Amino acid sequence: DAKTTQPNSMESNEEEPVHLPCNHSTISGTDYIHWYRQLPSQGPEYVIHGLTSNVNNRMASLAIAEDRKSSTLILHRATLRDAAVYYCILRPSNNTDKLIFGTGTRLQVFP
Amino acid sequence: DGGITQSPKYLFRKEGQNVTLSCEQNLNHDAMYWYRQDPGQGLRLIYYSQIVNDFQKGDIAEGYSVSREKKESFPLTVTSAQKNPTAFYLCASSLRPGRPYEQYFGPGTRLTVT
């Protein structure tokens, strides 16, 4: 299974944009890039996913490098409620039932 | 409201006892999953089911058992054979198996075995 590498932690101030990086140098051509986040003592929550093109939704944007070896989750204006652990996950198209979670990036947001 | 419910939120058991964790969904999703999370770690897949009366082992199935007799229910039994059962257990579902649909997670059950 292809692996992802994320920083252990990041900090941001409220109202500022946050760029959460993810490296996935062994990604295969048919792996989807998924992002989930988990608030303390809760189940993970889906954020966004993409394959090749950049994606936007109401929660965030996903920027995917042209060679697909890295991606960045962008929170346009961080709020205190965005403080969570963010997981970058590669989801193979041939076995999309398996989400392989790493340890993620813990985002702290300061008022 | 549609969603996934897990009960109870906290569960305490003595070592050597089997315990069953409940997971129910009213989203009409075909696929359901059980994950385990240890402190400071990501989630690991225990079992998953793509359709009623069928399920597959995940990465850490030893010491666990499941059933899928109804579409909306996927209970997990933690048996006495599981060496380190204390953990946070999460149930999830997705619309169809074999597609990159998002997984919806329940609130989790925190199991403590002493």
C-alpha cells in the first residue's frame, strides 16, 4: 500500500489560511487522495478527495501537484473549530474499501 | 436525521469476557466498516462488509468477530482472544463498496478492559 508523509503538527491563527502538506511519492496512477479530519474523541469526518485535478468544496480546497507526488489541503480561513488531526489517505481504485490512516497532522488554531 | 450510531459511548469489561459493540446506520449504505484507534495513532481496519451476510477481514482481525444479518447493523464482538482490547472503536459506512465514496463515521465506543 502506498504511504503518505505528513508533518506531526502545525499551528495557525484564527482567520488565516492554512496549508497542510502531504507527500505521497509512491502514489500509483489510480490512487485517489482523500483527506479526513478528526476532532478530539470523535470519529473522523470526510473533508475532500481528488484524483488529478484541484478540487474545491465548502470545507476546503485540495491542490494536487502535477506529478501527483504531493498534495496540499487548504483551509481558506481557519477557525477554532478547525483544530483537529488531519489525515491524508491514498485510496487505491482497485480496493477502495480500505482507508489506510497514518498518524496525521495535528492542527492547532489560536485566537 | 440520517447517521451512524454506536453504543455505548464508554464500555468497561473484565479481562476474559467477550463484549459486543453496536453499530447501526440509517443511511441505506451498502458497506460498513470497523476500525480500532489506539492513543496517538491512526485508525486500523478490523473488518468490513460490502453486502449483507458477507464480510472480510481487515488488517487486524485476530480476536474479533462480526456479523451482518441486516443492512443497517454491523455488530463487532471483541473476544477474550484479543490480547490488547482496550481502545477506541469506530464504525463507518459508505454508499457502495468498490467506489471511492466517502466513509461516514460514528461517534465511537471507548472500550476499557481491566
